[in-house]
Amino acid sequence: MKEDREDYRKNLIKVIGIGLDGALGLDRATLQHIQTATVLVGSRRHLDYFPESTAKCLILGKFGEAIAQIQKFWQHGDRIVILVSGDPLFFGLGRLLLESFPVECLQFYPHVSSIQLAFARVKVPWQDAKIISVHGRSLEELTRSLQQGVDKIAVLTDRINSPKAIAALYLALDIPTRYQFWVCENLGGEAENVQCYTAELLRDRAISPLNVLILLREEENALNLEELPLFGLPDEVFLSFRDRPGLMTKREIRIAILGELSLQPEQIIWDIGAGTGSVAIEMARLRPDSRIYAVEKTAMGAHLIRKNCQRLQVDNVTVIEGTAPESLRDLPPCDRIFIGGSGGNITQILDVCQEKLRDKGLIVLAFATIEHLNLSISWLQEWEWHHRLLQLHISRSVPIGQLTRFSPLNPVTIITAQK
């Protein structure tokens, strides 16, 4: 019995990658393995490439059941060949086989992968591409990569997470980064088709289930200002931090903040912790006769504010690069103050704001953390400021395949305060 066990362990299971050109894409040695197999395993499409084979055929359906059948054939001493698409060790069946059989009993024969073919057809180097499989998986990794503005993304899709579903997801995310959507269908086959789409066009296109999606980041295009709303600008119009896309004040929160500020003509306004400048720019567009001072401690943030001002043709925002409260002391007295970030110095900032705020002025603060909220309330109570709180719990709809779910934004508490 022991010798028999050792005999079948010496019998290699050959895992052969194959393309849409079938047997024509295989060399003579690899074809010889298929022709001498006693058991041929693969999808119905793969098995159809070899109608003359006399081997027993096992159709790959449910992987767990197929693995159990393969193990029985292997222990019986059959010569097994498993046909898979492309490279079996690249998001393929190879990983599952390595978990189910001794590594020394498996032999892999990779074909050109679909990702290689896709980038070759698009004519773009791909050594720096982010490769993501959404085949039977969630869209979380892809969502993060889109929000971070990754330059090149290759996506292995399925019937649910299809190119049109991914285009719909991208549009729902409302991000500033623009992408070319290259859909590569039936790569290597007679029906091969490679086309570039916008997300809007792709969302309504029927695509072959055999496809790879390549997303290529585009340079920022100039905005058509006439098409933008008066206020409540879409998030996608603002350039943001690539590594921290969530830091920008979201559109729905911005609208509430602008309402609480109750802007009037010819005011001086401070925006403290301005980030990418989204709130400052909204104020500047609403009140072009006012002067807004956008205070931001990071060099990248200050750079983004300037670029966003240029992008939206706003000229009444002055960018102050520096930390608060130190950078506030030389600013002129003001009528409105928005505090979106404090760097942990909220009480010291409020001390300066109290000195500089004119009569009948307002301070609006937005907080995502309980600690900073509590510190601010304690300060306002100590100095006997009138204040009210508005807490926002907002969710946006996000497509998931053919369905829709709500994705919550971080809860934000807004304080509106007056002396």
C-alpha cells in the first residue's frame, strides 16, 4: 500500500494555460501532454478545443467538487491535464490546486495572461499597474484605488462586477480623477474587440463576459464653469490629496455649512484648516465681493487650494500657509469664521477668534471627533456664547452589481456660535 501511495505521488498533474485560440496557441510539447492524458479537466469551452481527445472529460463547475474528483483520478494513477485560461498562477485555479495537492506533484504551463494581452493591445507598459480581481469578490479594493487616483488599474471582471457595473460605481463615487475605460473583449480570439469608452458611455453598453478592463488616469481637464451649479459643487471638481481622498469636505456637508454661515455682502471670512479649499472656494463663488482667508498648515494643502482656485477661476481667496492660532494673529478682523480643522489647538484658536470676530459675527465649526466637539462646547459655555448643534448622518447610494446599497459618510457635528 505504501509503494502504491508513492507511485501516484510521482504522477504529475499538468496544469496548462490556454487562450481563445485553443490548440493553435500551444507548442508541440504541451500538446503532447494533452494528447496523452487519460483525464482532461476544464471548462466546456476549453474541452471543446480538443474534440478528438479519448481522455475522460471532467467539466470544471463547482471547484470543491471538481478537486475531489481530480484527487480520485490522481490516486487511481490517471494522467491528468487541467486546462485553464491564461496563467494558472495569476488569479487562477493554481492557488486552489496548491492548497489541495502536494506542490511536487503539480506542473504548471502558463499561457500569456489576459492582463498581458490587454496592456499589449492598449500599448501601455504595465509593470507599475495595480491589478485587481473583482471576479466573485467585493469592490472594496477597487473603490480605494479609484479614490486614491491610481494611475493604471487592470480589473479582472465577472458577470456581476462587469465593466458597465464598474463604470456606474465610478460615477457614483463622484471623484475628481478622470479615467479612460479600455474594455478588452475576447482577447486572442476571432471576436477580439478593444475599445476606449468614457464611464458615461460604458455604463449603458453590453460587453462580452470574456473581458479585461483597463483604467488609465487622464490629465485634469479644464472645467466648463457655465455647467456648474451656483453652490454645492460636485466633489469631483476639486483636486484632492491622492493618498487621503477622504479629507475633503463632502458636498452635502458643505451645503449645510454654507447655510449655517449666513453669508452677507462684502465680508471678511476666515476658513481655518482649509484642506483642499472646497469650503473657501464655495464661499468665494457665492460672495465674490468678500475676501476669504484660507488657512492651511500643510504645503500640499496650500498648493491644492491655489490650484483649485485657478481651476474654478476664483480670485478672492488668500491662501495662508501656516499653523493656527499663530498664523491668525496678523489677519484682519472678520465677520465669519469656519473651522474645519484645528490641529489639536481648538481652544487656543477660539481664543484668537474671539478677539478678532466683529460684532454680530458667527463662528461655524465642523467636527468628526467627540473630543474636539466637547472641548469646543466647554469653551463656548465658559465664555457664554450662544450656540446650537446640528448633527449630520448622511449616506449616498452606491451600485453593487445590479443592486444598490447606501454607503455612509462619516457623521459630522456642526456648531454655529455667536457672541
